[in-house]
Amino acid sequence: MKRKPAVAGQFYHATPARLDHQVRQYVIEGAPKEEALAVLSPHAGLVYSGTVAGAVYSRVVIPETVLLLGPNHTGLGAPLALMDSGEWEIPGGTVEVDEGFSGRLLATLPPLQKDSQAHLFEHSLEVQLPFISLLSKTAKIVPLTLMSARLEDCAVLGEGIARSILESSYPILIVATSDMSHYVSDAVARKKDSLAIERILDLDAEGLYRTVERERISMCGYLPATVMLFASKALGAREARVIQYATSAEVSGDYDHVVGYAGIIIK
């Protein structure tokens, strides 16, 4: 199956030339690159979140395969939905699904379901592809969306992902995508987001999950981020650091209703 772009012309430019120009505005040429276990990247329209996403992607080596973990905004498909084959199209190119690694995940993690429906209109993973495609012409992806999961489910999923990566013969980067607080004031967003970011920097998966729920932080991708942390810890992660944080107010000028964006690298 070829998954067609769902948000080209809305979240990013719809023609190859304009998209290439747009993404290059956010990529930092010459930035030192490092091998990472995982990153957290936002997924709003590039005009708002592109600076943060570009700062993160500019600083990591994009390996042969990228495992994309994102929230399910549409409500379609399975709770834990893996698109296990095919390719994703964006203006100017396509990105193949790594069928070998997706098959390994399905064998390791029975809760996962083969499901392309959950991915048809979901923007969170799609918005990562312009950056991945620009920085690596050969990288493949494994797209996984999470609609609902208990903390225990996140632990099982993260640890299973780690086992699958350790058994793989090639490196795999985990990209969890999330925007932070939604539609609160800039001051409230920064205060609440700092609580979630603290837990990520401490590599504290359970703490992140419980903090988001207790403080009612409207972080749409806290499930993918929690899974990423469980996986990173099982892979031997030693540190996490914030590359950039911003809110939509820096572009819109509206400080009363913002969305927060955090870019974080885990090694």
C-alpha cells in the first residue's frame, strides 16, 4: 500500500520545491551530529514547530531505520496500530516501511495490530517525514500509533521495542512525536511543560505518565513519549537533554492560547 500525504498543503508545503525550501529553513547546516537512541520531536504545522523539529533532526545521525511512535488523533483503527508494509509518499519522494523490523515487532509484541487505517489521516508521523527524507535519502520507517494504553502497556511495549532493536543487525532510531500543552496561556504552558520535561530528562517513564495525568497536562503524545522512555532505559540510556523549547506564541504573537513544542535527544 502507498500511503498518500494527508496534510500536505496544511501542515507543510504541498509541492516538492516549496517543501524542500521550507524544511531547509529549519535544518541547521553544519550542526554536529551524534548517534542517539531516541528523540522527542513535535508535529504541528512546520511554520510553528519546524524550528524545534529541525534543531533536533539536525543534531542526530539518521540510521537505516527510524521507528516512529505517535499519538492517534483521528480515533480510527486499532489502539496500538502498526503499518507493517508499503511506503509513505510526501511531495517529491517516498519513504519505505521496513518490513523486516515491523515483522520482528509483531512477533515480539502480540498487543500490536497490523493496521493501516489508523495511519491514513494521522498527521503526527507524517510531519516527521520531510525532515527524515531530506537528511537521509535511504532511511526506512516503522510507523506505530498509540490511541490508548495503561502504564503497564507502555512498559511492555517499550521493553519489547528495546529487545527487538537489540536483536536487530542494524541501528534503529526511536522518534516519539508529541506537542506539549495545548491552548493555554504561554506562562501556563511553560510551567506545566517544564514538569513533563523534567521527568523526560530524568529518564523517568512512570513519572512522566503520572505527572501528565496528575497535572492534567495536555501533552498529546505522552503515551509515545512514555514508551520511548521505557525503551531507552532498556537500551541503556544515560542522559537526555533539551535541544530547544518554544511555544506557538513566538510565531503567532498570541500569548493567551498557545501550543508548546519540545525537542529532546536521548543517548
